[in-house]
Amino acid sequence: MSGIDNGAHIGGLIGGYLATMIVGVKYKSTKRETINGLIVYTLLVAFLLYTVFYLI
């Protein structure tokens, strides 16, 4: 089908994966999981801010 962007699907896949790592950060069982969740959350927010202010 024409008009379907594969990049959008791949971006959705990666974004969904990162979002699932972030969900429930305060309910993680180990300190390492909590730190990983916070790092991913920070990177995702930074990337979203970058795309909003520099790419649009």
C-alpha cells in the first residue's frame, strides 16, 4: 500500500518499548530497575523536546 510510512511504525515500536520501561518506575523491585527506568524516561523526554523544538 502506498502512503504508509515504515519509519512511523518503527518509531512507534521503539517509543512503545521505551514507554513500557518507564511505566511503574516507583513500583520497580530493585534499585537497578528504578535507575534504568529513570534514565530511559529522561532520554525519552529529551528526545521529544528535541523533536518539538528543532525538527518541527
